[in-house]
Amino acid sequence: MNIHEYQAKELLAKFGVAVPRGGVAYSAAEAVEVARRLGGSVWVIKAQIHAGGRGKAGGVKLARSEDEVTAAARAMLGQKLVTHQTGPEGRDVKRVYVEEGCEIARELYLGMLIDRATQRVTLIGSTEGGVEIEEIAARAPEKILTEAIDPASGIEPFHARNFAFAVGLEGAQIGVAVIKLHGGSPANFLDVGGGATKERVSTAFKLILSDPNVEGILVNIFGGIMRCDVIAEGVVAAAREVNLHVPLVVRLEGTNVDLGKRILRQSGLPILAAENLADAAQKVVTAVTEAT
């Protein structure tokens, strides 16, 4: 899908993602108009072409005055920008994006691509930012993070949380709304992985319950590689082994979901079943509140 940066940011903003304000311009005069509309004293002028590597090729300029905005726009518009992705023929710059400046505390990189080896959409990211992402991948591959997405489930909140933890995000940056929206506060998070066994699930329960702040447990499973019946057996075994003393809510969906739900239902344990993640969050918060 070929879309320009400004179009991508319009889509992101439409779905609630925080992006810097900006506007597209087809002339130097329009670029100045956009800068005036944005206000402030620092702007970034970015050439809009369907290729990466613009910054290193002179396609991204910082401007601290209207004169500098004009000069940067004139230097780009109508010119060919040659980057490592365009090849020697380059791409014509027909528009620029003028964006408000901002204080940068830290730069991270996040992208999505098709992994040909696994035939899955894969989240990729780095704590090193994205300007040198190809060089980083070649020089220090351990700094590139990957999170494969099961096509049966699509992207799930835990995918984003795994990435957030890996790059060192904290608090509200991680996004724990799977609980806070309904009045609770997450004390812990644990991903048992796609190859979980009954023993691993039991170990997970023990780890979670070792935290004295835990007053309830929410198990959210979308069984793709991991079958729901295996998870259900692990949950039942763990609850019995650790003598569970806090409310337990389980949401199952995916492979062998009906069998998984039957195992939970016939266990004789006070396990609360949930139909979806929102229902699960509401039930665990309610159960914890009533228990305390």
C-alpha cells in the first residue's frame, strides 16, 4: 500500500493515535501558510515520496523561521530525491509535509511487515529509533525486536504489551485500559507463550500469586497455536494445586474453545467464564471488589 506520511498520520489520528499536527503544501508559499497556522517557532519540512531514507538524502529539514521554511520547501519541491530505496533515478517531490516541532526525549521504531519465512504479519521494533534501522539490523540484530501475529486472531493487546515491556515503556505508556477502564488496577502481567503446557500454566499461576498485590486473576486466551482445552486443563490443575484463594475469570476463544469451556465448567471450581475481554475485565474487577 503506497501512501504518503501525511496520509498515514491522518489515518492514525482518525483512530486516536497521538501524532504531531501538520499540513501538506504544494508550494513554498503554502508551506509558510501551514507553519503560521500551526504556530510555534520550530517546524519540520518533509519531502513526500513513496520511499524511505528521506532524512539522510536531504528530504527532512528543520526550520526555525518562516524564511527557513520557505528555503527548505523550495529546495525540495520539483526536485528528484534519491535515497537508498528509490535507486539512482530518484523520485519527484511534488508536495511537502510541514509538521510542528516537538521536544524529543527518546526515539523508538515500530513497524509491521510480512515475514516470508513464517508467512505472518510481524511487529518489528527497536530501541535505537528508525533512521538507521537497516544498518542496526545488519550490525546489531539483537537490538531488533519481533512479535509474530497469529493470523487466526490478529493483533491482540498482549502483542503490544510484549513490545512495550521489551522497549522499556512504563505505566500508562504500556496501555492497561484491558482492566483500568472498569475501575481496577493491574498488579502483574504474564504471557505463557504459544507452546504452553499444563505445567507451564501452573507455574504461571504460582508466579502471579507470589505477588501480594494480586487480588484476582484474569486469564485471556485466544487459542491459535495454543489450544483452549490445554489451557483449560492447565488452569484447573493450577487452581487446585495452589489452593486458589482469589477470584478467577477466564475468557477462552479459538481452537477447541467449546471443549475448553466444558473442562472449566465441569471442574467444580468457582471459575467465572467471560465471553470477551471487556466482559472478563468487568467481571474480575467486580469479583475483587465484592471479595474485599
